Amino acid sequence: MNTAAAITVVVGSLIAAAGIIAYPRLRLLVRGPARLNEHERARLLALLPWRSSLDARQHERLPRLVARLIADVRFIGCQGMDVSADMRLAIAGQASLLCLGATPGTFALPSEVLIYPDAFYIPQTEPDEQGLVDDLPLLASGEAWHESRVILSWADVEQALAGAPHNVVLHEFAHLLDFAAPDHEGAPPMADADHWTHVFGEAFETLREHGSPVIDIYGGQNLAEFFAVAVEAFFQRGAELAIHHDELYRAMAAYFDIDTARQPPEFGDLF
């Protein structure tokens, strides 16, 4: 390859790289801000059991966050699953609840959300107490990959909206919120995490030593999982969390700016 051809290849590669980097901004300029129409806004609120807990500011902000997530993230059905508009709204709506606080935290959007009809198998990568990794795959209802993808079981999404104690959407997107604050495991982005770290650290140790009637013992694995299951408990069982873990509840209510104990979610068969 002569010098001119080499220069052409290098320049072409740089132009292609610049195009990839600039593409999201160029796409935004072409299409304008993503928006939900009136029907979609109404369906979004109908699908969210926490709608009565949102104030006027949050009612305006939520559709914008949801519209952006739906526009920028690919929702992919697996094993023959057809992804409907309502499914996208329900998932994006729950994920966006985590970013509605008075000083909202944000997470990097995944490139895609994979939706399975039911629980799915994933290979195990974490060693056990003896340092061994099990060859058998693990049955899971959700998984979050850092800034890459979120995987969900639709059966579990439906059960959460009907009032089950576990919420796979909130759990996995809570991990993304945690990833956005790498300096503090088990904490969302915030200017001063000292109080949060103290409260969550004490609650984490209490769970490991004594268990909890509200918080799943799965959260005893580490602070990251504790944060994710605490988020589930806050949104699914807020009144019980406030009774058994008052300080933890108050820290979360202040951050998310939602009082799930005062205004219980309106769970029901939404699909």
C-alpha cells in the first residue's frame, strides 16, 4: 500500500469513527426530542401502579424520560415473544421511576432490553465459597449488563405489576443506577453519599445477621444486590418497609421523592 492509499484509509477510518460518535446527536437533531402522544401518556399512567404517588412535576417529567428510553433502546422479544407498545411503556415507565427525584439520578441507557416469556437460563460466572464455578446454568428472571443490555422475564414483570413482592424491572435498572455511581457500591448518583452509605451499610449488616420480613435475603450477597432488593421493597412493599426499616425507608423516599408508604401502589391485572 502506497502512502496516499494509507492516508486515505486512515482518514476514512477517522471519519467513520466520528460519525459513530456523533450519530446519537445527529439523530436527535433530525428527529427532535422523543415524545409520547396523548394516548401513550394515558396508557403509561394506567400501567404504573405508583401513578397516584407522583406530583405534577413528575407527571410531566416521566413521559419525557419514557419517550427517550423507548426511542433510544431496542426492545427485543426472545423465544418468539412479540413486544407490544404497552410492554415497552410498562418497562420504560418503571425504569424511569428511578430518575424522578428532586435531584434526579440518571443511568446510562442500555443498548437493548431482551424480553423472554418466562425465566431463562444464564451461565454461572461467580465462584462459590470454595472458589469453584458451577457448570450448571442458573435460572434467572433478570440480568443487567453494564451499559449494554438488560434481560427480563415478562412473566415476572406481569407478576410485579399485579403486586408480587419482587420487581425484576426495578431490580435490574437499580443496578444501572448503581453502576452510574462507581465510587459507592450500593448507592445511586448523589452529591453526598455519606448518610446513604451509613444507613444502607447498617441495614445490610442487619439483613445478613438477622434477616428481614420485607427485604429479600438475596440482598445479603453484597451491597449492590442489597440496593437492588431494597429498591424492590420500597416500591412494592413501601408501607411494610417503613415499619420494619424506618431509616432506610426515609432515605429512599427522600432520594426518589416518592412516598410509597403513604400512597400504596394500585396493583392489578394490567395485561
